Amino acid sequence: MPFPGGVGNTHDDPKAFASLLHDVETKIFDALPDETWVYPGHGNDTSLGAERPHLPEWHARGW
């Protein structure tokens, strides 16, 4: 699981990044409420509500 700060390293592969971000948005953010607590593969535990506002930043940054 990604977070916080992004969906994780896709090794500068734009297609891999787009695919991963799409999956995270549709399978996690669109499916679960903000109160959902997540235990990411890196960084501190967080909630979807804390990370949701950062989605546009992740899109713009591209990683």
C-alpha cells in the first residue's frame, strides 16, 4: 500500500505511475470512507481522509 506522500516509486515509468495511481484512486479512495485507517508500506500510519487532499499533488508531481 502506498502513502503517505504518494503512491510509491514507479522508477520514472509514466505508464506504471498512471496505472498505480488509477488503481489506488478507484480501488481504495473511491471505495472506502475517509475514516479508513491505512498501514502503508512506507511512512507513518494514516487515514484516507488525511491523504485524500493530496491526490491532485500526486497527479501533478507524477510519482
